[in-house]
Amino acid sequence: MKRLSAVLALTALGAATGALAQQTYQQQSPQPPAASSSQQTRADTQALMKDCLTKIQAANPNASKEDVKAYCDKKVKEYSAQQSPEK
């Protein structure tokens, strides 16, 4: 029974994170290039991570902080990889 609960919680995490990523970046307007794009990228990544942690923990209060952080780390990296321009 616990395994089913874990699967359901992870499924909810996935749905919430997908919605979070779309919501976060659709609301932001394009910004002009900053003096240091790596600093801007780092700030965006930190903001996305913080938003993910807050929303996922709220949606899944029984999930461990370690699981939530690992999940958000993975989703933020996946999203960042999709957004990076190909060279």
C-alpha cells in the first residue's frame, strides 16, 4: 500500500512540476541580454528550483524533503537542457 502511495505522490509531483515549468516561463517577458548571461541563467535556475520546491512540497506534504529536492533537481535540469540553445 505504501508503494502505491509513493507512486501516486510521484505522479502528482510530475504533473505539478510540468504545470509549474509552463506557468513560470509563460508569465515572464523576454529580457534583454544581461552583461553576464551565466549569472542570469543561474538566477533563473535558482528561481525555478525555489518555485518547484515550494509548490511540490505544498502539493505533497507527506513526501520527504530529500525526494522533493531530488525530483526538482531533475526537472529543473531537464527544463534547462530543453531551453539551452544548440551549438
